[in-house]
Amino acid sequence: MKHTVCKVVTVVFALLPVFGLFGCGEGEKYTSDDVVLINTAYYGTEMNPVYSFALKKEKDGWLFSADCLVGRQKDHYTSFGSFPITAEDAEAFLHIICEDGEIEKLYKHRNPIRIFRSSDAPARSFGMTFSDGNSVEKETRLGDRALDYLYALADRHYKSAESVEVTAVSIHRNCMDYSSSCSFCLEKNEGVWLFSFDAEIDRSGGHTEAENQRIEEDAAEEILRIVKERQLVTRVKQYEVPPDDDIFALDETTYWTSFEFADGSSIDAPIDAGAELIDAFYSLAKIKIHQR
């Protein structure tokens, strides 16, 4: 009996750090004034998250990112990143965080211990980063009042955020098989959409090149629709360079996707833009070839 008790006590003490019983008061040293980043997300079984929000403090102000349903009927899914909001908007949210004790609740939350987890199971996350560089993230949800405020922010700003005009879309794919390599660029110049490409279009064994082919507005809108629905701008903005594993594949297919905007800014990243956009560009190139 004595040995059994000792074993139980040993197991309990071994599990204390796992259950987060040490350091529960860590959150008490932080206030809402120390917060420089808040992120929360809920992923169901579909491609898009049910919601994903981030509020980040920069030296010039606060930036807001959102992926969620918006509108009066909640019938529009928006996805935008790094949209500037006013200090008043951010302070109102931080006031809720303070009143509802969200920092303390986040630190005290104990993540469930899972041996197995289904890959398509719903998943929630909530995290904060503070001005001293420390951060905490748990498998939990933000409180209802704070979450409602983030939805309200998304409703208030999504039209302006989505109206950031894309003026150029470029994608490149380089393969060992040259016939599968391709390069497409759609850009707006003085109100006119121009299309350039270098790809094997009619399976003729050679590439066809064309530059600055004028296309109709509706054709350009179809390309921009795919960019928006596939959240490609957000994916490029959020791209992070993976750690260097010193592995280099000579026959690896490489990708590059880039965007330019009406304010003169641009972004790019080595990501695959996806089959839907590439196929749309190929179709557009075929149309231009047959119009010659």
C-alpha cells in the first residue's frame, strides 16, 4: 500500500508542469498596455477558417487582419491582412481584454492532453505576445465580448480593406520539364489591362511568348476573382521562410507569385498560386493566340 501511494504522488508531481499548475500567476504581471499582438482562430472541417483574427501593434499604429463571414446577412466571406485601424479602435478592444481578464484566463487555461487527434477535428487557438517578447498561445477561445468586437471591426472595415486595388498579378513555374514551365503576368496600365505570357499553350512542343496583349475587363476580373477567393494576397503576405534543412533537390519545381498595388507597393513569395489560377491564365493565353 505504501509503495502504491508513493507511485501515485510521483505521477502527480510529474504531471504538474503538463497541466500548467506552475506559473499560473505569470499573466498577472502583464496588462493590456503590454500587448503587441493578439491572434485567435477557429478552424472547422472546411478550407477556410470559421474565423481568424489578428491585431498587431507597429510603431506607426495598429494593424488588423480578419478571415470570417461579414455583412448584414453574414453572407460574404472576407479575407484581408494588415489593414490599419485607429488607435481608438484598438484601445476599445484592449479595454475589453482588460475588463474581462483575458490575459489571466489565457495563462491559467490548461490545454487538454491528447494521445490521438483527428486531422479534420475542429481546432481553436488564442494567443498573445507582449512588449518584452514573451508570448503564450493555448488551445482555447477568446471571450464572447472580445470576439464580438473583432467581428464588428471586420464588418466595419472589410469593404475598405478589400478595395485595396491589385494592379498586377504575376506567377512563374520552373520545372525540369521545360514544357511544364510557364510565366504569366497581368497588369493594369493607364486603365487598360495588359497580358504577357511565356508557356507551351497548344502542346506544340515549343513555348509561345507574347507581351502586353490587351484584354477585356471581364477577363481581368475573372483572374482577380480567383486571386480573392483563394486568398492569394494573404498567403503571399503571410509567407515565412522555412528553416534551412540543407536539402536541395535538383529536379524540384519552383514557384513565384507576386502582386502590385495601386499605392505603388508590391509583395512576392515563392509559393504555388494553385491550379485554378494557372489554368485560367492558360485559357486566357489560348484565347489571345487564336485571336491573332
